[in-house]
Amino acid sequence: MKEFRVTSAFGWRSGPINGNREFHTGIDLVKTHKAPINAFVAGEVIHAKEGVAGSGFGGYGIVVAIRDPDTGHLHCYAHLDSVAVKVGDKVKQGQMIGRQGSTGQSTGSHLHYEIRKSSSPQYGWIADRENNCFEPVKYLDDYFTKAQNNPKPVDKPVNKQPDEKTKEALKVLQSEQVIQSPAYWIENAFEGGTVRGDYAALLIQNMAKKLATPLPETPNPKPEPEKPVKQPKSWSEIEKLTLAASVHVDVGGGGTGVLLKGGLLLTAKHVSKGRASIRFKTNSRHWYTADMVSEHPGIRKDAVDLALYRIENAPANLPYLPVNTEPLVTEQRLLTVEAEYTEWITRSGQLCQISTEKEPWEFDCSIPAQHGNSGGAAVNEYGEVVGIIINLASVGIQRGSVRESVPGCEAVNLMHPAVEEWLKKFM
């Protein structure tokens, strides 16, 4: 589990959705959204889809459940974004089974890993949650300690390698575009030095197609590179970037705003006060004018405190921050800047609650903000804007097994669908 960050341990806790005391039957682990999830223990896949109410996986979102044939215990990987296996597959330890997600009753992208004592009925679910499951970390420690002390007998390896003439023949077949990779055929088609019957039949079919309809010589398409995994920045670098992109909005009592790509300025409505044009000052002490592009129209009857402006004659080198594109994760660290007339002040805290009760497009964080922070950006560990601070508030933060109230603030979540859709129209 070294590649994961633990966000919620096994045992009694305050529920992240309703705040009620509940027993957490697994452990919550985080890498990055859509990161590959690999099986901790080998076994047979008996469930690989979204759980429904009454199935034993209601609220768990997309679940891959793998039964250990030696123990009968069920290893459950929940809230996945997608699956890479199907029911009946025999999964090896370390094999990719899906990708990290936020499906079901989830407050952010993570893996809920749970080990149930049995696999039936209802995939081992019982009402007595405390006695339904094993503590995952201790279970795996004991599991692999036992495996090391009692190793299974290893089958004598079979010589799968073909002779040199066969290797040369495979190269010729590759040059004629009958096969794509000799290495693949060598790895999979040979058992005990002879070709498996099913692979021989496939090879004959490919040869027949090649002889019947000659293919034009076209280069093999290059595989598309996988999307690189985002790497967190150092907090000193994030502070420097946020200071540069945060501005003082000079309207009434003033407030803060953040510069976005395309010469845009995002702030709160109650900071810009509906002005068609506003003046603002950057951290480099330059003054600019910006004209209103749009105020958020609100969600149903409720207002959303956001206003977007475009900067007149914006210079090409004007600093800006990118907008986050991933779901929020509780307890992730956030940073903000209060841009006063003469001073730029940084503060930090952590995300406490992804969705507030009355305004689900807002989140709570423990940044001890002041009134001058209104309209300023809340920035994550990648240097991206995740929200705009709109209100001071007392928020609940978990310290071990105790939840206590601390000074904090509320912010508009830029990843909420109604907010994200509005912002994308102009960016």
C-alpha cells in the first residue's frame, strides 16, 4: 500500500456524507483519479460492475469483488471509475482490475478496500458491520507473512522457446505483415517447444487473408501515449505561483480575485458588486481594468457567488493559474492568498467537507480566512484553482478520533457540474 495515501482508516468514524457515527468496514486509499488499481491478493472475480441496493454492494459504486479460493474471504475494491476484469476471471496478485474513481456514495476519488469474512449470500454482507470484515492492513500483513513461511510448490518451468529456424520464420511473417510481434508469439504460442493448436489455426487464417487480398504498405500506427500522471508541486512553488496570480479588486472595501488563462479574472459577485468594469492591482503592483463577461446565473432559485471579467489589453506574460479538472478529495491541503491594497498574505488549511448541506456546490475548508480573502482562489497541491472563497465559517475538522470546530471558510467548488459548465463557456 506504499503507493497510496490513507484518507480514512478501518473502524468507527464520523460519516463523511451525513456526519453520523458509523463503522467503516474497510480502508480508504488514494493515488490519483483514474489511476490503475491492482489486486492485493489473487483469486476469482465474482462481481465486476456497479452495486445496486440490496445486492450487498448498494452505495459502493462500481465494485470488483475477488474471492480467495484458499480462504473463502472476499476482497472488495469499491467506488471504481471503471473495471478491467469480468466475472469468472482468475486474477493474479498485482494484476490491474480497474481504475480509481468516485462512483456510488463517495465524497471524492478514492479506493475503498474491504475484506469480508465470506462471499455469500449477498457477497458476504451482514447487518453486523463491525463483525463482518477484517482490518485490511493487519490481514495483509498476516497473509503475506504466512505465504513467506509456507511457500506453495513451484511447478517446474516448461521450455517454451522455439528453435532458431522458427524465430527466423516469425521475422519473415512480421515483414509480410502476417503477424505484428514475434515476441508475442514466442511468449504465448509455444508450450514445450511446439506451437499451440489455437495459435497455429490463427496463423493459417492470417496467411490466407494475406494471400487473398494484398495489403498496401502502410506504417504501423504508433500507440497513443498514456496521459501522464500529475505530479504535486512543492508548497513554496505553489505559494509563489498563487501570489503572482492573485489580485486586489479595488471596489468598495476591496477583495481578492485570481487570474485565469485567456486574460480572465475570476472573483466573487459580492466583491465586484455587479460593476460592468472594475480596476485591480497585481502582486507586481501594476494596475489594470477588466470588463464583466458574466455573473453565474445561479442554480434553481439559489445564487452562486461568482463573477468573471476579461482584462483590457491583457499582456501576454500576465501570470495565471490553471483550473482543477479532478474531483475534490477530503483532507487534501489547500492554500489561498488575501490580496490587500499593499500586502499579499498567504494562508493554508485542509478541505473538510466537499459538499455543504444547503449549497452542495460549495465546500468547507479549514483555511483561517479573513474578509479580504473573499473572491480569492483556493489552490491544491498541483497549483490549480479548486474553488473561490466566498464566506467565513466555523468548520469541522477530524483530528484522530475527535472532530472539532475550527475557524475556516466556505468556497464555491469549480468542479460542480453547474459551475464547471458555466466557466467552460468563456475559457
